[in-house]
Amino acid sequence: MVKLSVCVGSSCHLRGAYDIIKIFESLIKQYKLEDKIKLTAEFCCGNCTQPVSVKIDQNGPFSVTRENAGEFFKKYFLEV
């Protein structure tokens, strides 16, 4: 199972971390990936000057916005 972590520290929270979590939850359900992706929250990835930080297992942090969250998800989980 792949661990998809979204930072919910202060900076990421203000930049829309919870919206990104909801987008990822919806996409995981839409593509029936509940048994393949574990979505978690993480406190501070140390990337506070960028958009919301996301990690895939120990890779990242990647910077994700509300606008590119779907594209990010599709790139890393559907185009593999």
C-alpha cells in the first residue's frame, strides 16, 4: 500500500491542505483505490514557503495546489 501524506501544518493549512485532502479522498474513491492508497495527514514537511506539501511514501515533498491536485494525483497514481 502506498502512503500519500498531506501536510497540515500552519502554512499548508492556510494554503488549502484540507481542500487537497478532500480532493484526494474523492479521487481515491472515484478510482476505487482504497486498498492501494493510504491517505494520511502529516505535520510540517519543512517546505513552508511553497504550496501544500505532499509526500508519496518517503518521496517528496511535492508542492500541490487546489488547481493542480487532480493532475498530480493522476500523474502519480493513474499513469503508472
